[in-house]
Amino acid sequence: IDCHHLKPEIKASFQFSNELNALETEQLIPPWVKNIGSFWCKDKINDSEFVSAVQYLVNEDIIHLKNTVSDTAPSNKVPDWVKSNACWWADDKIPEVDFISGIEYLVNVGTIRI
């Protein structure tokens, strides 16, 4: 795509968007974790089982932690809107990178405790 005629701020936005698209094509989360998200989305498993999958992603350094609130046991309640994100991701309505970013944020602020 020729974007030489675009304003610099639009051109920069386009280039940044292309970098994000490149990230979106790289699969970071194993397919079985996406299946867990789908099962959770359909209420076939409980919140604790989903949080266990999130713990795996943290342990494998797929989700990066900053300053987190840690418990000896995972939280047993995850906000409903998080489940909506998992449903959208499981149905390929949002990219994996967006799902990871959302989960990272929730772990880092202590909404999901690991």
C-alpha cells in the first residue's frame, strides 16, 4: 500500500497498525487453552478452572506480570465481562493479542489473583 501521500500522523498510525497485525498472526497461546476459554464461555467449566489456565500462561511467560496481588489459591470469581472477552476470543471475534492484553491487565491489577 502506498501511503506516501498521507499526513505523517496518519502514516505513523498505519505503520503501528501493521506492527500490531504482525503480532496478531503469531499464536502464543496453545490451542488447548483456547478450548478452555471456550468451555468457560459456555459454562462447561467454572471460574477456578479458567484461572488455572491463566496460571499456566503466567508460568510459561505468555502473560507478563508486573506488580501483582498474589494469593495462595486462585480467585474463584472472575468478572462477567472477562468471560465475554474469552467468548469473543474463542469465537475468533478478537485477536489473541487483545485477549492476552486483557488478561495481563486483570492479573496485574489483582482482579484475577494467581
